[in-house]
Amino acid sequence: MSSHLSLVIFTLLVQSAVGSLWCTEAALLLGGSRFALFHYEWHVLSALLVVLAGLGASMVHLGRPGACFYALRNLKSSWLSREIVATGAFAGILAMAVLTCTWSGASSGWVLFAGSLIGGFVLYAMARAYRLRTVPSWNHAGTLLGFLGSALLLGGLQFTLVSNVPTAGFGTGYDISSPDFSPHIGLLAALAGLMFKVQAQGAHRPQTANYGALFCFSQPILQGSGIVLWALSIMFKDSVGLQWTFLSLAAAGLVAGEIIHRVRFYYVYHRVGL
């Protein structure tokens, strides 16, 4: 598993950034200019930093990082090459969005929309890169559903944490108890992500049954508890300290569950002859 640690970090970070951008786009559509007043640029910047960290982690997995550019020659036939290019393009569009916001002081809807589309392709290319005929434990619909679930769950969490930073640090920002729908997008995205992950596990359950029972059951327990703690944090709108305590505990459980899921994903790897 240690040889795949960098890939665990890369996939989870990139998926989190994609999901957070989707949440940001949804919040802008639902909240309009109201959301733009609450540090929209922080969400885009955080997504960019997370993607760059993920790309940095992926380089550790390569024996010769400089050789990664040779993968670009196989765009016509390799989903791995397409994943690399798409992730780089995703980072580029996020950087463009940050610059647009910095120069103009306002969001650029078309940049975010393009970033959301590219992010969706990144997830698809990532899943296709792992769906190998010689690895039946990965070659099923559960791979894409699992990645999509991780993007929504981690992205929703990232979106919520960044949304609450202004409130905790400066006493401004989102009022999470607001009747506006947008502050709750992160939690709703996470709930949708959990549903996709349940579907993903059901899509190829025999492959995960061989893993330790305690380890397998710890993921739903951690993530279920995390969702409950996340929902409880909404109740403490008048106490920033309690709200962040519950939200931090929720984040710890959800992230730990995602790491367990990705460890299991690489653990069930095995090849067969064709």
C-alpha cells in the first residue's frame, strides 16, 4: 500500500477540488450576487491549491518525474494520458478564474462553467484509466460511481469549510442558518456522494468481501457519524467554537473514511491473464 500512497493523495485531492468547484458553481447559480459577496474567490483559490498539491503528490509516484511528459504522446489511445492533460487543464482554468477574480473583483461565470465541465471529464478519465480489462476488481461501474461519490463528499466538505472561514476568522461570511439554500449545498452534495458510494460498493461487492471485516465496516461508521456531526454543527450558529468543533470532528471522520475507501480500492488490485 505504501507504494500507492501518492496515488491515494492525488486522487482524493483532485476529486475534492472538482466537487468543491461544482458546489461553488451551484451556489452562484442559486445565490446569485449574494454569494459573490462572501469571498467567492476563496473557493476557487482553495480548489487550485488542492489540485496543485494533488499533482505534486502524483509526481512522487513516478520513478522519473521528468518522463511524465512522454505520456502526452498517447492521447489517442491512453486514458491515463487524457487524465494527465485534463488535470493540468483543470488547474489552468482554476488559475484563470483566480486571476479573473483578482483583476476584475467579480466572478466570471463562463470560466467556472468551463472548469466544472473539465472537472467532470477529469473524473471520467480517471475512472477510465483504472478500468482495465486485466484488473476485474476495478473494471466495473463502481469505480466511476466511487470516484464521483468521493468528489461530491470531499468537495462538499471543502466548500463548507471554506465558506465558514470568514465567519470564524473575521466575523463575516456565510450565516449557515440563512434561509438561502446555498449555504447547505456542501452537506447536500456530501449526502449525494454517500449515496453514490453505496451504489459503488453494491456494484462489485464480492471483491471487497475479502478485506478485513472491521476495516470494511469502519468506513460507513466513520462517514455516517461525520454526516451526523456535520448536521449538528448547523444547530450551533451562535457559537463559532462549537460549530467548528463539530465540523472539525465531522471532517476527520469523513476524510478518514475516504482514505479507508481508497486503501481498499488499491488493496483489491489483482491481474488476470487474457
